[in-house]
Amino acid sequence: MPKQVDHHKRREEIARALWRVVEQRGVAHLTTRVVAREAGMSLGQLQHYFASRTAMLSFAMDLASEQTSLRIDRGLKKLGDRPHPRDVLRLTLAEMLPLHTDARATSRMSAAYVLEALHDKDVHEQARRGLLQGRNLVEQLIRQAVTDGQIDPDRDPATETNLLLALTGFTPLIELDVIRPGDALTAIDLHLDRLFSGNDRSA
């Protein structure tokens, strides 16, 4: 019998090859031919799975987002059945920064995707939807914390969400050795301590 090919697995392999190209060589080298070579296949084989560079990039970004979510889920399980929202937010923010190998790969992939989105309206819309979904999840968590009395009711959830997500702006500072990863985590902890100041973390 002919060997069965797991098409989804092959697409993931191509996406991970794309990540490596972005991480090691930069978005300027991100072509289907270069990714095919990195994946150990011919250009024709790659085009069997992705008809265009944009389709390949979009799938790679979806996979990056999925991997980030999986890392967050694994972290949440370690926090127990009812983790405090401060700990959930801290974990989420930390996983969005290039603090370890896996997060660095997905972070650089995200940066490449944003650059692509600035010049492609279809990619722009997909990227925008993804960011809005992530932002809404953070805002829901903050609103629930306000309702539960863990955050001061005078705090505006929308503004606090924007401030928290602004902390992911540490990414280029870490990547370019302007600050150390520990400095970014210290700033995140200080901000979260202020946000939850005066509230019982055991609530």
C-alpha cells in the first residue's frame, strides 16, 4: 500500500521551517523557496501545501498563536483549579515575551506577521481579528476581577487592558539587549502589584 501522508503534520513542518527562517535570518529572507529548502523539500512540494507565501505565513501565524495558547494552558494547570487573576495575567504576559526558546520563535513570527499585515489587507484583517480576540480575553479577566473585588472598582477595565498589553512592548527591548528579561518581569510584577493593590489575593 502507498505510504499515507499526514498533510496537517507536513503543513506544521513547513510552518516550523518558516519560524526558523524568521528567527535565524529575518523576514527579508522569507520566501517560499528559502522555506522549502529549510523544510528539506522542493519548491513544488511546498506549493502543494501552500499556494502562496501569504497562505503559508497565515498558517504559520495561526500555529504560533496555538502554541502560545498551549504553553499558557500548561502554565495554568500548574497554578491549580482556581488561579488568582493576577497570576493568570502574569503568566499570559510572560508567555508573550521572548523569554525562552519557544516563546522567542513565536514572538519573532508575530513580528514578521505584523510587518506583512501592514501591506496586505487580507493579512491585516486576520491579524486584527486575532489581536482583538486576545485583547477581549484579557479585558474579560480584568472585568471579572473588578466584579469579584480583586481590583479597585474605580479602575477602568478597558484602560487597564491597554496598559497591560503595552507591557508586551518590552519585546524589542529584550531582543536588542536594551533591557534584561528579568527587568521586564520585574516591571510586569510591579504593575500587577499596583493593579491588585489593597485587595486580598486569597479571595
